Amino acid sequence: MTILNRYLTRLFCVMLCITIPGLTGIYLLVHFIENVDEFLDAGASAWDTILYFVLLIPGLVYELAPLAILLAALLSTMLITKNMEMLALRSSGISPRTIGRPFFITSAILSFLLLCMYAFLIPQANSRAAGIKASVTGDSGTGGTLIGSRLFFRGPDNILKAEVITPDATILKDVHWYFFNSDYSLSEIIAAKQAEFKRGKWFFSDGVTVDGRDTQTRFFQTIQRQLPASPQDFIAVKKPADQMDIVTLAVTVHHMRMAGLPCSELETRLWGEILYPFLSVLLLMVGLPLTISRIKGALSMSFGLGMAIGLSTWVIWNVAMTMGKSGALPGFLAPLVVMALIACTGVYVMRVKGFTS
């Protein structure tokens, strides 16, 4: 790495240490003001309150990172422009592409790190934060929980273990359902390959029932039962998508496709979370040529330019994602359309500003 690359990379990292905490802090403060009353009214401890808001930080960093990276790059280039260093570099025959290379490389590395954050940290942190809030406010639902795609549910007189096929838990597979009497003695066991809830009843297929009184076993191809538990009771299966990691999202989408069910919302979410971190690289293609091509300018201009590009991208991204979730666009195509649009705009700006020479 040349001296110039080290200098620009160091300057970029310093600006990142300002933009990422700054933007995250602002959003966290707003969220704190909006939600702290719930914790105070519930008499939550200071530790639970602090831990809840700390656990929100990884998700906020992930959401704000593309804008923070763009702002850091633009502020860095405007700073060296303000100090007349850009003029010296350009006068020495150093091309805009050479000046911009450290920013693109660093941004690409950060994009991969953000993807790893989403894969291994953010869903778990969001799930823990939601659990803390539910325990503090008392809105804990039932005794249901979801580990991966495995559902474990404990009702007043029954225990269910099954694999969830659909997000609303209307279709289950590998079902083991245990029923108890009022004295907690075993009443019945239903084990089935699949169970589907429709018209207010559970329809089981390819399984066996065991009578708790005489332990008599009966095999069946299909049976139907009107049971006290319904999918609406499985609060845990309504796990928000921001608490599902990439693998869980992919498995859920696959299962829904195999079952012939619409999965555009989750598929769009899956591809969106995979591609979102790399928006930062594409945004630099649009923003950097506009600042590097200038020989003088103010930091306020770079901040305004970054916010304008970021806001425009945010609007386009959300419109495309909404279209994908509604089925107007294929799930994988919705984020790709935005990426392609920004990339084409970036290539055009780079050519106009002589960034590719």
C-alpha cells in the first residue's frame, strides 16, 4: 500500500468513526425518547433498559452504514480539497481513479463485514431486545418459542413440538402433540408427518395416535381434530423478519415454495438483506466523482450532497422493496433493480467527470 493509499484510508476511517456513531446516536436518541416511557411505567430496572437500547445498536449500524460510509467518503475528499491537497494531487498527475481507489476498497471490506453482522449478530440481538421488552412490559404471549424453524409450544393442557412450514404456522410437519388431563396424566399423543389448520380444525396426515389410558396405538392416513390450540395461539411463530437470520429466511422461503404458498415478502426481505450492505460501494460511484473532480469546496456541501443521494436512494429502495413484497416484482429482482439503477447512474457520473481515465 502506497503512502497516499494509507493516508486516504486513515482519513476515511477517522471520518467513519464520526459519521457512524453520529448517525446511530441520533436515531438511538429518537428511539429512546419514544420508548423509554414504557420501561419507566413498567418499573423496569436500569440494567434492562440500558441493555435493550444497547442491543438495538447493531441493527441501527447496519441500516445506517451505507449513508454513513458515503458521508465519510465525501467529507474526506472535501477535507483534502479544502486543505488544497486535492489540487496538489491532481497537479502531480494522480488520476481521480487512483484517489478514489482506497475508498472503494475500504467500502467493499466494510460491506462484507456488515453482511457478516447480519448473518451472525443482528437477528440475535434484535430477538434478545424483543425478549427484554416483552418481559418488561408483560406482553410475553404464550409459552411458545421458535428455534430456527422448530416450534415448541406449551398450552394449558397440551405440549406441541413441530417444524413450522409457513410463517403463520397453519402448516406444520414432523408433528408431536401431547395432551394431558386435569391431573396432568397423559391423555393422548398425536404424531404425524404433517398437520394443516383450515376451517377451524387441524387435519393430520400419515401418523399415529396413542391413547393415554390403555396406550393403544392407532395408525392413520388422515384424521381431523378440533383442538383448543390454533395458529393464532403460537405467538412465537410471528417472529419478525428482523429477528430471522439469512439461513432461517432462506429455509422458510424454500419450505413455502415447496408447499406452493406465496413467499414474495420473505424472499424480498432475504435478497434485500443480502444486497443492502453493498449499496455503499454503488453510492460511492455516484458521490465520489462529484467531489474529487472539484478543486475547492466546503464540508457543508459534501454533507448536503451525501444526504441528498442517501435520501433519494432510501426512497427508491423502499418503493422497490414494497413492490417486491406485494408481488409486483419478483423477490430477488426488487433489490437488484435498485442496485442496477444506482450502478448505471454511477457509471454515467464517472464517465462525465473523467473518473475512469
